[in-house]
Amino acid sequence: MTAERFELGLNSFGEVATDGDRVLSDAETVRLIVEEARLAESVGLDVFSVGEHYREGHNDSATPVLLAAIATATERIKLGTAVTVLSTNDPVRLYHEFSTLDAVSNGRAQLVLGRASATESFPLFGYDLTDYRRLFEEKLDLFMRLQREDPVSWSGTVRSPLVEQRLHPRMQPGGIPTWIGVGGSPNSVIRAARYGLPLMLAIIGGRPQRFAGHIDLYHRALAQFGHSARPIGQHSLGLIADTDDEAAETWWRYWEPVMQQAARERGFHKPTRERYAAEIDSGALFVGSPETVAQKIAQVARDLRLSRFDLKYDIMHLPRQARARTIELLGREVAPRVRELLTQEPANA
């Protein structure tokens, strides 16, 4: 990792925003995301990524379509996913969508593939959760072959076989940048290394440094599979405001009800002010002034040997003004400060 190559990006889950006392419609939120991606490019950010969800309040269910709209509204910023649920996508269709996006955007497309932490897409598209592992393993194998081989012959249990098949439009030789999203499973880390793919850590709670063992495992596995070093990124949640107090108060107002729901649905700890303060201080929430957030990103980048950090900036009903301010401050103040900090020797060196 070098400061010059360190990338900072944004992740959106298409969550509905507010404007004053008014909740935006789904259509307005979709158009807002395109506007926010344009803003992200204008302030110098490197990547804008969109998730894939199928639940109330989220408008990222047609990610390639949304990214294509963003491609026509921007010129430079890289366009990715956060994450694509490969298990419930067809790899052939996914190839076509992203080869087309790459063509439309003049080579800016990339994606992060994951097995899904939210499982709404499985019943929606007629998949059985008991096939969770097999679906991802076979579809990843096929998708990577489609990117790396031409033509492709393949057979498996999750879709019909292919015989000497060529797809169009073609991707650039070797395919587009494809990351594996990992929420904590060592097997997922090894899988990424086996394919020689970059690793994206989804760290949404607890000290990010607890993933140091995963990073060591990843580097050992890359070497054993005969691959050179690959990029490592981190996805975490947060908000940037002009002061620490403003950021903390704003994010708490919208994060607390989301975490209450997560506690009911998924057994997470109920949010408390004490836990919240701990997550800001040393955990996975990047909430604060530009200097506070820059210091925290730089520290975790050193500790986990990151080459990329993505901030998930939208959360249910967060005002559009707060979203825009986070984007502006991340690009104009945090990003250059992070790169400056990464050029300096650590204080304990």
C-alpha cells in the first residue's frame, strides 16, 4: 500500500432519504443516488458502489441499471457493487450486465461478489437456502471462467451447461476488477485467495483490527496458490460533519432505530449510547469531523494493510443534506488528509 494508490469510495444501499419533514419517494431516492455519485466524482473520490437488497426502504435492487445511469452522468469515477449477491444471480446474465456497463462507462466497471448476509433474494427468486454454499461456489467458478476464458465450456448443478459459449459484448481481456466480499468467514478469505481476487472486508461492528488474522491468512493463502499480493479493502458505516458532536448526534438519530430493528430481526445487541460511543471511539463506525475520521481511516489502513476504504454513507431517512455533506467532506478534506497521514511514519514506529 502506498498513499498515492490508496483509494477512498462510497457505498450506497439505496436507502430512502428525507428532505426536511418529507420522506423522498423511491423514484426520487434513485435520482438522488445518481446526483450523489456525480457529487462524489466532483470532489475527487475514487469509487462509487451500490449494493443489492430486496427490502422496504432500499432502492438498489437493479444495481447494474442504476450504475449505468451513473455512468452516463460521470466521466472518471469507478463504478462498483457492495455487494452483488452472486448466489441468486445467473452468472451469464451478470456477465452481460457488467460487460455492457464496462462498455458504457469506458472501462470503469467493477464489482464485489458475496454470498449475502440478508437472504430476501433467495425466496424471491426461487432458491433454497439449504443450497447457500453450493450456489455460490459453482456460480463463482462459472463467472470467473466467463471472464478469463473464451470460449467457455462448463457444467454444474445450479444451471444448464455451456458448450463452447462466447458472450457479447466481451469484457476486456481477463475481465473487470472483481472482489470477494467477506463478513468474517475464513473460508471466504481462502476462496478469494484461490481465485487470486482482491478482498473486501465488510466490518460493521467491533474493532476492525480483529480482522488482522484474516489478512495474514489471505496473504499466506495467496502465496500457496501461487498468486502475488492483491488489494484489500474495507467497507464500514459512517457520517462526516463539521464537528464531532454534530456527526455523533446526527448519526445516532438515524442509526439507533435501524439497529433496534436489526436486534429484533437478527439478534444483534440492542443499541445503547455506551455501545455507540465505543463503536465511534475504537469500533467500526466512522463518525466525526474530517480530522477524526481521517485519523481513524489512516490507522485502520495501516493495521490491516488496506489499499481501499469505502464509507457506507446512507442510512434510512438520513436527510439528503447530511448525505451530501458527508460526500463533500470525505472527498475534499478526509481523502487528502488520509493520504498525507499514510506518508508519515506511525507515532510508535
